[in-house]
Amino acid sequence: MSRTISEGLNNFMLDCDFFTDRKIKVLKANFGTEGITIYLYLLCEMYRNGFYLKVDDDFIYIISADLNIKSETVAEIIPFLMEHSFFDKELFTNDKVITSKSVQSYFQNAIKEKAKKTPRYINEYWLLDKDETAAYIILDGEEQKTDAGVPEKVSEPVIKSEEKNLDSFNGAYYYYKSHFNAYTKPEEINELRQLLSLHEPALVMECMKIAVNKDKRSIAYIRGILKNLERQGIKTLDDYRNKNVIVPDRFF
């Protein structure tokens, strides 16, 4: 099963009337506890990853293995969930994405306090209408909103051609935007600034290139490399080049 690259939730709540909901009763009547188990499994996977789950052709077999439920049964239950509006049928059919308006509504409420400080930028699979979408959720192509709901321009560095070098923030930002995330979020920009203030800019750029070569395109992985090098006493690009350093694929 493919994983989304988004910040998810650590937990979510079920209503006390979960089992008295008509849709849940119909699901249980057709598939017993296996149907409810698969429904809850999908909710956990969605919220753990964010507000949607991008799946592939193998996801039925992965669910089957994880839950010890026959793959044939899983293959019956998934379409049933779409047909009975547990999740959005059109998005699943066209894009192999599992989500729903209710999932997204819960998600935006769950991240409310955090997102008020750092707005969440979303560029795909959002189902809620504009009047249902909170001010701290910025959809692709929109401007950031103030607390009063008035659009506000999100400032990004102005990049001049002569500033696209290894020793400037604009150069690092240009590289990040080109190789990591074209829809760079304000929190990513701020963290990039911080890394460049704490470490030699040339070394940060080298770590960014390592991340690209390993196809680990995230600010967290760059930060992991820098911490790993720091523990080895490596503080400059020259230090890195003078030592035989092996950068791991994962940091724990």
C-alpha cells in the first residue's frame, strides 16, 4: 500500500453512537465484524498519514495480511464502502484515493491549533467546499487568509539569477523548490533558514544533494544528515570531503 507524504494524526476519536449508526449496522449485517474491522483499519491509515490514503493494486493483499482476513473478502468490502458512501467513490475510482468529506472535516478540526500558527497547504484531493474549509487550510492556488478571512499574500524569497549560488539562502531555497517541493510551505522555508544559520551553507547544500541522490526528499532527512555529521565532528564541507562518510538511508 502506498503511503501519503503528509503530517498525520497520532489518534482520532469515535462517537459513542458509532455502532448505532445506520451505515455501520448495514456494514455489519453484510460482512460481520470483518467489515467494521476493515473500515476502522482504513480510518487509522488515513489519519495516520493525513486526510487521505493513496493506494495501489497490492493494497487488498496488504490489508488481508495485516488483518488476517481473506483477500476475497477484502475485495468485496472495499467496493461496498464506496457504494454506501463511507468514502468518496469518484475519487477512489479515478485516482485510487480513499477519503471522504467527513474524514477531511475531522482532520481539519484535529489540526486546528497547530495549523492556526502554521497554515496547512493542500494541493490535491480536498473535497470540502470553500465555505466548509477553515481559514488555516490553504488550497493550491489560493492566497493565505487572515483570521478575519481576508486573503493575505504569502511572501516567498525573490530569487535573482546571481543569487543562485551555494552560499546564500536564496540559492538553497531555489534548489529546494526545484528538487524537493515546488509547493514549498512557510514552515519549510523557516526550517531551511534555521539549518543555514546553524550549519555551513555549503554543507547544507551538500546534504540536500545527498538527499536528492537517495530520493529522500524531505527537510527532515536533510536535518537527519546534518545531525549525523555533527556527531562525527563534521562541521564543514571540507570536513565531509576529507572523511569517508557513509550516510544511512534512515535516521531513528
